[in-house]
Amino acid sequence: MNRIWKMSICLILLSINSYQSNEKAAGMDVRGKSTWLWNTVDIVGHKEEIIGFFKVHGVDEVYLQVNPNIEKEHYQLFIQMATLENIHVYALDGAPKWATVKGQSALIAFFDWLEEYQFETSEDQRFTGVHLDVEPYLLSGWSTAYGKTVLNYQKMVNEAVIRSDSLQLPLGMDIPFWFDGKTFNNELGKGNLAQWVIGRTDEVGVMAYRDLANGENGIIELVRNEMEFAQAAGKKVKVGVETAPSAEGDFLTFHENGEQIMLAELALVDAQYGTYSSYNGIAVHHYRSWKDLSE
């Protein structure tokens, strides 16, 4: 590490400590805490603020969207800072079109960029995993050509597994809680879609977007099948919750509830699944809206 990098990191860590002294610890006492960072441009001028927020809120894993327009030096410095704080950074991307034949090019471009980046940087500046958020059910074909759309989605997952394995990086995929009610029957076999994705990847983030832990429609019940599938397969599950406003209803997000209520509900989830080997903590969507919620 050259002198300029050392000086930069020292100054930034001083800023982080200053940030922490002005913030009240959130007390999110669960096994693992993750969040999505979609606005990659934030790492250009707000590295210390972001890392400071993560430290205060106990975040040990962040899914950082890859934006090729951001200079690689910003990724290098941000990941190096995160590494010093024992925060793992996963390369994040994905879009519904990735689950189409034409959309495969975007998947390949993402992994090509990631492969080049990993090769060019030092160990403490590298991503430690891959996290994809594809959401194929937003495609019109999900309702008009379900079988074909699901097959294309599965092929995309398989390609992502191959590319992640070649980089020796664990692969995580976001899935909705209701994937456990979907099936497939095609050239790849037949079965439950949630169970298949869990079996192919290292970890899934189950988007259990509700603002209550208990109850028939609560977070705990919505992720039960996925937790059992992962337990049997020796895989991991992150339980995802929302903090951004939702046009579909306030019950889908903690935006109207506030951070303290969210933390109390998540503690119940943690208490329920803390003994499961498949349980890998909570994922809060996403950094900016969570930050707004905590202010």
C-alpha cells in the first residue's frame, strides 16, 4: 500500500470515528446485518459517511451495485475501508431482462467487469461475493409464457453459478417469499422453484416485505419454507425487509413505523430462527431509505 493510500484511509477512518461519536447506536442485535447500496455514486464522495453508518448499525455485509461508469479507484478505496472494518462487499446487479435470451448479454457484461476488477486489485480491495436481484416476475412473460420465462430465469441462474464459481466467489440471489408456491417442469427437471434456487446458490435473500414478525402474514411465517429448504440443503437465508415507501401498502414496509419498531420486530425474527443453521441474519432494503428512517 503506497503512502497516499495510507494517508487517505487514516483520514477517512478519523472521519468515521467522528461520525460514530455523533450517532446513537441502533442496537440491532441479530446474527448478521446486510443492506443494498444501489446508488453507487455515493461511494465517490461519501465513503466515510456510509462506512460510519454501517458500523453504527452493525452492518457486516453490503451489496454494492456495479456501475462501470464509476472509476475503479473508488471501488478500491471503499472496499479497502470496508475490509478494515470487517464489512464484506458483494458485487450487486440485476434486472428483469436478465431472465430473457437477449438479456444474457447484460449478465455476461457484469461478470466480465467483475473478473477484470478482481484481477487488477489487491486482496483487501476485492469483492467477497456476488449478489443478484433479477425479479423475472416483472416481465410480461411471467403471466403470458410462464414456463418459458421460468426456464430462461433458471438458465440465467445456472450461468451466474458458473461465472461466480470461476471467480471463487459465493453467489446470493434475491427471491420473493412466494417463490415457494411456484413450480417448474422443463428440461432442467421439475420441482419447487424456491427450493431449486436455494439448491443452486450459496445464499438467498428472501424478500419478506412485511412490517410485522408474527402472524399468518408475518415475516416469520413467510420465510418458514425457505428456511427449511435451506436447512436441508446446507445453504443460507437472509431475511429481507423494506424501509422505502411502497405504493402497494404500508404493511409492506417499515417506512411509516420507524427504525425502533423495525428493530423490535426483527429481534423476534432473530429469536425464532436463531437456532437454524440456515439462518444468516437480516437484510434491510436499502441503505438510503434506511438512513432516512434512522434520522
